[in-house]
Amino acid sequence: MSDPAWQIVAEPTNEAAAQIVLGLLESESVPARIRSNVPVPGLGISFRVEVAAGFVARARDVLANAQISEEELIQLAISSQPVDEG
């Protein structure tokens, strides 16, 4: 069920990429959230970044001007993973 007060602006392929998109939007004062079908933390299959309905145009502008490709998001996500020092 979708909430009309929130609109989807991105559908990253993994949680880390969704977090990066979320951070980018929040850094520009765009109210945003991540929605997923996560049955157990860390096991999400699909991710959506949503913004408050009144901020859709601003969010799309922020994302378009960021010019971050899905591949770049994946590389950022991989490089931001904690290193197991055990």
C-alpha cells in the first residue's frame, strides 16, 4: 500500500545505495525515507527512496544534478562497508 503523502524518487538495487541517496536528499533539506520489503534486517530485496509529496520536484532536481550512476552508488556502498579486522 502506498502513502499519497510520499512519492518514490529512486529505486536503488541495494540498501547501501538507498542510504547514499537518502543522505544526499537529506543534505539538501529534502524530507526523505527508505521503504523496503525487509522481512529481516539486511535481507531486503527491493528498496525505494520516497520523499514528501511537496518535495518531489526538488528531489528529482537534486538527484539529477548529483549525476551519480547506479554503478557509482554500488562502488560507494562497497567502499563504505566496515572492514572485518578479526
